[in-house]
Amino acid sequence: MDYFAVVSSRLTLEDLEFLAYLSEIEADAPFKAVKNIDLIDSLPFTKFKYSKISTKLKALYFIDEVTGGRTNKIYITSFGMKALQKSLKGVEK
């Protein structure tokens, strides 16, 4: 088993929910990134849980942050999309 498969298999349901939401709203490129505050309002997590999940996913490079301007924005990376698809494979049957 390769490293990516191991890391992807260790994602929690909350991690997957976070990635799925970004994918659903098509925040999949830096110019489509969503403000942190909007994500906090849209996702069913506390600010602490949101911070914990986003830090983990950033470390894995499944999401990335666009800095500059007044607020930071988040988008799902191609690795995040691949991890989401891999984790959901077989679930949608």
C-alpha cells in the first residue's frame, strides 16, 4: 500500500465532510477559494473543530490557503479531490 492510500484511509467522516463541501461548491482552485468565515458558518463544526480539521488537511495538502487581502480563503487541492474520490469509492453504489 502506498503512502497516499494510507493517509487517505485515515481521514475521518468530518474530514471527508469538509472536503466534500469544498468540492460541492466547486472551490477547487485559488481563484474559487472560499473565505474561512463563510466556511465556518456553512459547516456544522465549532470554530475549534473547524480549526483542527483545516490544520490537518492543510498539513496533508488536501486543502490550501490563499493569503493576502483582508481574509484568508480555502480551496480543495487536486490531492484533496483524489483523496475524497478514493474514500467515497464504492459508497455511492
